[in-house]
Amino acid sequence: MLFIEYPKCSTCIKAKKWLDDNNIRYVDRNIKLDNPTIDELRKWIKLSNLPFRKVFNTSGLLYKEYNLKDKLDYMSDEEKLELLASNGMLVKRPIIVEESFVLFGFKQEEWMAKLLKR
């Protein structure tokens, strides 16, 4: 299992602690040092069944700086993928990547349902 995080993110810290407390093994990847690629994002979004808007880190400084709240509705999916791949800080995190599913953000109930029943 791949765990993608930004180590200074408080939600990522909580999620990592939850994984450790539940003895769930993972490979750690720093999203700032190792941006997701367009191909990875395309695959992950499809596996997550989320709309593009839900994959953006809407509470991040870059999201606000780029005024994406207003711009996303007018962008194509390819433009959104390119933007997300350009800077990992635009991507909602943490991310869990498994072969059959992807989870964006830490929702404990969702993680329990997916990760403790494997």
C-alpha cells in the first residue's frame, strides 16, 4: 500500500498515526518531493470515483492563490490533471493507493471500512 503525504500536514500526521496504531504497513511518499504524475493521477481519480474538484486541496494556499474555486469549472479534465501534476501541494492528501481503490483525504470511517477489512 502506498501512503502519500506531506509530513507537515496535521491531517497526514493523524492518518499516519492511525495506520501505525492499526498495524497497517505502507510505503511512505512525500507529495512535495515526489509529485504525482498525470498518469498516476488519471488512474487514481478513476479508482477513487471522485469528481476532480474533490481531489484538489481546497484549503491549501496555492488553491486560493490561483483562485481555483472560480477557475475549475472552466477547465478541461486534462488541464486539471496538468495543474495537479505540476505541484503536489494542490492535491488533497493524504492519499492511500491500493491496487483496487484509492482514498483521498483522511476520513477515519472510510479508512476503517477499506483498510481493516483487507
